[in-house]
Amino acid sequence: MDEQEDEDRPHHPQAQQVAKAPPLLEAGDYAKYILHEKAEILFVLKSLLERVSQITIFFNEGKDLLLTTLIAIADDRILLDFGASMETNRKALTVPKLFCVASLEKVRIQFLLRGLRQVDFEGRPAFSADYPTDVLRLQRREFFRLTMPITRPLKCQIPIAEAESGNNFIIDVNVVDISGGGLAMALPDGVVFDKDREFADCRIELPEVGVLTTTLRVCNQFEITLRSGAHVKRAGCQFVGLPGPMLTMVQRYIIKVERERKARESGMM
């Protein structure tokens, strides 16, 4: 069984004390995946709330844990459901640091809470905590890759500078798939991209999300055969130095398209 599938599977509240604890990651090893902007952190928190994602809270140096979910987001605080064990809940209220781990659309989420206090929420006890100041967001197997719908292709504008002639021009290519790490594109006839070549200031309009501006590095070029028998060329490219806000933009677009796909499959659209 895949480890991520095990993390994503809902647990019965009474299984709290025997739940498999996902390992904590050292933030220093994944610094480029840490979100610092409040707007980015709020987006992640709201997504956890909307999907009722299970959150595992570790404390007392990992000796204790409880399972919970986000139940509300206030002005500068979050509310979490009480765990199944009242003894564990009482312990959690006494410690200054609690490490939270969750999974969101197969993306690993980890953050630190600086203390909890007990509040009443709709007639039942709940935890209240300040917003986390940083959130680690790390995709297992690096990043989830979204295959673009044929009916809604993405276009990538790539500036080309010819060394021999000195001419500059822009080509439009279709994006075949995209992830937080890079993309694959369909190459027009006669276009060849050398491995490791970089293209600066590439632009991709992500509908209803924003415009992604990035440097692309060519990782590979290959040919595939379509069902029709036609041969087409593809190039796999990596984002170079993608800033956090741009990465958030890509992830927001992927979540949006996946949400729409699932809604169509369920007959809701």
C-alpha cells in the first residue's frame, strides 16, 4: 500500500492512539518550500478547512499525538476540533509548541503552533491557536503533475534570442502538463531545444489565477506517437528559481482545475 494513500485515508476518532505518525521533516532541508506570506498561509489553511483534512498534532517531543481537523478560521486565529482522548487534549493545552502535519491534494503540509487554549465552539470544546507564521508545503515525489485538458490548453510564450542573427522573437507553445516543478510542452515543427538551455521571462496565463512569469530550463526532448499515428515532439522543462508566490499560483491553478474535473465527474457541473 502506498504510504501517501495511508496518510490520506480518514481515521476513526477512536483509532487516535494507534494512528501511524508521519515523520516530521526538518524545515532547514526544505527551505524553498516554506511559505511566509500571510495570504499564502491563509490559502493553505482555508483549503484544509474546506476539505476537512485530517491534521496530526505532535507534542512532548513526539511522545504524544492527537488527530484533529480545522473547524473555523477567525481574524488571526484558527480553531481545531478536540481529539478523542480528553487526557491527551489536556496535555496538549499545557505545551508551548505543537507540530502539525497534514496532507492536501497529495501535498505534504507541516506547521508549528505556539500553544493552544480551550474555547467553546457551537456548544462543544475546541482548540484555539494563533495563525502559524510559516508553513512547509512539500509534494511527495516532488510535485503532483496536472495533464492539461484538451479543451482548455495553456499557452506558454517563450522569448527566443538568436545568437547568429541577433533577432529576438516570441513563440507560443501548448503546455501538455504542469506541476510546481516545471512543465512539458508540445514543440512546433522545426523547433529544437537543446538540453540545459534556459529561456528567461517566459509567460503563462493561468485562467482566473494570474500570469506566471518564470525562467525555463530544458531537461529533455522526446518524440511520442499519438493514437492517430502522428509523431509529435515534446520538451520537458524545469522552473528555475520560481519564487514562492509564483509556486502558490501554480498550485492554486492545479487545485482549481482538479476541483472542476471532480465536479464534472460527479455531475455537479
